[in-house]
Amino acid sequence: MDIKNIINTSIDEFNNSQDQYEIYKKNDFLLLGEGSALDSLAIVNFLTKLDKNIFKESKKDLDLMNKIFSRQENKFTLLDLEELLKNNI
């Protein structure tokens, strides 16, 4: 399973589903934390799409929301997301 491809597909789905926010496919794009371009509803929307796509590919329910929101770090980037997925799939 290509994690980067699943993330990029989910980004495309998110970007095409609304026009208020845009996630850029850059490792340092800030998903969560001070300075993030996304509000809480947007990040939940994106993570829901990502969770669905991961389940479609791997049949694993990762509960990404809990994994991500329970982290102690103040910032969470696309690279952090990719690393988290590599360690959990």
C-alpha cells in the first residue's frame, strides 16, 4: 500500500469538496497547530476522508482522530502524518 498516494488522493478529495481551504502537497504543510490554514472542522473533514481511503485500501480502522488529537506535539505536518501512518498500518 502506497501511503503517500492515499494521502494525496485524500488531499485531492478534500480540496475538491469545498473551496474555503486548500491543503498543499508539501511535507511541511501544517495541518494542526498555531499558524495552520485549516480550522478544526476542515481538519476533521480531511481526516475522515483519509480514514475512509485507508480503510478502503487496507481494511484497517486506524481511528486517526484519536491518534492525532491525543499527540502532545503543538504542530502536526503532512510529513508527521505520513510517519504516523507508516508506523500504524
